[in-house]
Amino acid sequence: MAMAKLVCFLLLALLGISMVATQVNAKQETQYHLDSGRYGPGSLKSYQCPSQCTRRCSQTQYHKPCMFFCQKCCAKCLCVPPGYYGNKAVCPCYNNWKTQQGGPKCP
């Protein structure tokens, strides 16, 4: 009987911990998506571009070209999208600047 209570207690504790972890993850994702006030056109000053581009380009194997084009785009748009890849919709200027071949100019 005592063993069954212990197993029940451990299962409830595990369930509670997993629920808390799920809520924490959901809050982090929601904050990331709702915190668009930090991103968007004109959200940066020109002196912030190098640090934001370092963040943006930190996980690519093509670091030098990424930094070059990111800083060029940031200087024009005063915006760098969140994350390491994608999320360009929060910065239309950054997203819509294309090369002569029609590909994306900004990383």
C-alpha cells in the first residue's frame, strides 16, 4: 500500500513538473513573438548595427559575407530581424531589398 502511494506521488510530481516546464516554454515563445517593439523599421540606431549583425551571423559558416551584407542592410533599414535565420517579416525593408538576380540581399 505504501509503495502504491509513493508511485502515485512520484507520477503526480512528474506531471506537475512537466506542466510547469511547458508553461515556461510557452511564455518564452510568446514573449519572443509579442516583443516586436524591439524589431521593425527604424528600431535600431546605426551604432547598434555591428552588435546586432554579430548576433544575426553568429551561427553561419559564411561569417564575413553575412556580416558585410547585414551591416549594409542595417545601415539602410536600421533594423535586423530577431534570431539567426528567417523572421524577416518583422523588418520589411530588410526583407524586400533584393539583388539584381532577384535573390535576398540581406541575410
